[in-house]
Amino acid sequence: MDVQPPASLRSPLRLPHKALMGAGPANAPPRVLHAAAQPLVGHMHPEAFRVMDEIKEGLQYAFQTTNPVTVCLSCAGHGGMEAALSNLLEPGDVAVVPLNGHWGARASDMITRHGARVVPLELPLGQPVTLEAAEEVVSKHRPRLLFLVQAESSTTTLQPLEGFGPMCHKYGTLLVVDAVASLGGYPLWTDRWELDVVYTGSQKVLNAPPGLSPITFSPRAMERVASRRKPCDVYYWDIMQLGDYWGCFGNPRKYHHTGPITLFYALREALAILASEGLTASWRRHEQAALRLRAALERLGAKLFIEDPRHRVHTLTGFTLPRNVDPVAVTRTAMIRHGVELGPGLGPTAGRIMRVGLMGVNAEAWAVDNVISVLEDCVKNPIPNSS
Ligand code: PMP
């Protein structure tokens, strides 16, 4: 052998249980993880198609849409972002993107790679876009799309969405919404609010493992796809091809790629849990957990990063600790001593804030109380960074 079998693979695989209270993934309930251990079937077998159909129905409920083109991409949330943008944009198109956190910058990077042009809407970090400010730019540039992030997780800012769909449609613009850190944890009405493409990730509020990106395309978005000069420039993201794999167009199913069947099982169970709890109850549970967390953080002397309560995301809370406390030491101590993951900042908030995620099964009073007692301990007795 040129390369020997690695000795590391002789030891059994062993992983600790951690409380995932950062920006995601969140913990998955045992029912979801057990579902992934069910027998494998082929990706073109009728059993797989049944699971995919059930996922589609569960996603239509979660997205609150009757869009026939509601599928699940075999990838992380970044893939949802890339699929949304690459199906709608062609070289020379214009996209309006607010720059008020990490994700607008990431979307802008993708948009320019596809040969389209970004018109940035510059805003202070953590400030959502108002309908009036968006209309001013959209009416002037008449872009192909406006990109909004409902829960801007790097800053923990809530972007209101109501009214943006009809406004965009007045100018022939499509509205793309990133709901990776919010879907299931905060109200989102795809049809009622006229959202054109919405995508999320399996690993946050939905409580499935990472690796799937649910996405929905409105009939208006599909008209745009049909009117492209050329097909989507990335085969893997082409919604016309994917739609046939997911049985969206009434045609016989066509092989597009080998779907991650066991992840589908897990997501199917995660959606079953959401459906039995009900969206309204889930939204309320996330709100109550967030309110409990914010009150406790303020008692601890932390300062919430988003000052206006109307602009705070329920699934993820950003804050700064009192001046003399080192957030890196706190995060490290929480992990080493308690097995609790706390989120550091991300992108423009890296090193500036800490973030606690309350997503899915972790959006509960007991989880809030636990994370607060861990924080209290880590603030008082941090493990020094040098040890
Ligand atoms: N958008 C938002 C708002 C997110 O929070 C994330 C993940 N942190 C993503 C996109 C990207 O998701 P993924 O890491 O699954 O690619």
C-alpha cells in the first residue's frame, strides 16, 4: 500500500453530548435521530418518493404556502441561498441587497459570481430595512430581485417582511427571503406576504441534522425561471431539474442526484413534530423563551446588542458582557466545564458580541435557566485562556 490504513480509524467513534445553544446546529430530538437509522431504500424507490411527498407537505405547512415547487435541496443553507440566486439571476441582472450584517455580504458575493450586479443598501449593523427605504432603491433600479434575511443571525436582527412582496411586485422585482435562522420560530407567511423564493436550513429551528435546505418557489418565481435566456448556470441548483426529481410538475420522477435518504427520514420526523405542535404554538414558545432569556441576561449585567425590542430575533439573542469579562474565556469555559456551546459573534460581530441560540427543542424555560446558570458560573470563574 502506498498509504496505510489509518490507526485513528481503529478506535471506536465516541462523541460527547453537548447542549448546542449557539447559532446552530441545535440539538435534534431522539425521535429525529432514530428516524435516520431506519433501513436505507433506493432514492428512486416508491418508499423514498412517499417520504419526499410527506416532506413537501410538511414544508408547505412550515412555509405557509401552496407553491407546488416546494422541495428540499441536498445541501446546507448556503446551497439554498445559491439555488435561489442562481435560478433567478442571469449575467447583467441587478439585485438589491441590504448590507447590515454577514449574510447580505455573503449573498452579494454569490450574486457577483453569477455575473449579476449588486446594488447595496448600506445600513448600520443590526438595523433592518424599512419598506420606504427599500422602495426608494427598488423603484429607482427596478432590480430582478430584492434579497432579505428574516433573522440576520450575525447581528440577531429581525427583518420585517410584510408589505415588501407587494412593493417589489409593483416594480417587476422578485423577493428572495433567507429564513435559515427563523423558519418555525417566528411567523413567516410565504403566500400571504407574496414572498417569491424562501429557503431555510434543516439544522436550526426544525431540529433535524444539518445537510438539507428546504426551499419554495412562487409561481411568479417559476415564470422568471421559465423566461431565462439560458438554463440555470449550475446544474445542481437547477430548479427545473430538481422539480422533476421532487415530482413538482406532474411528470414522471427523473433522477437528478442521489438524495440523502436518511437525512430525508430525519427531516420528515422533524416536520411531523412541528406539525403536531403547530406553528402558532412553536412561534409562541420561541418568543417566551427569548423573553425569559433577555430578562435573565439583563439581570446578569449583559447588554442586549439590538436595542429596539421590535428588531430582536427570538431564535438568537446577541449581547455584550460587562466590560471586565472576557467573552472568549466564557465561551471556552462553558464548553469545557459544562458541555454547553455558546455562540461567538460572526463576521462583522466577531469578537464584539456573544449569541445564545434558542432553537427548536432548546426554546424552553429549562434550557434558558440552564444556559443562564452556566453563564453565571463562567463569568464568575472562567478558565484562564492560557490553561
Ligand atoms: N443564512 C443565515 C441567516 C444563517 O444563520 C446561516 C447559518 N448560520 C446560513 C444562511 C447558512 O447556513 P449553512 O451554515 O447551513 O450553510
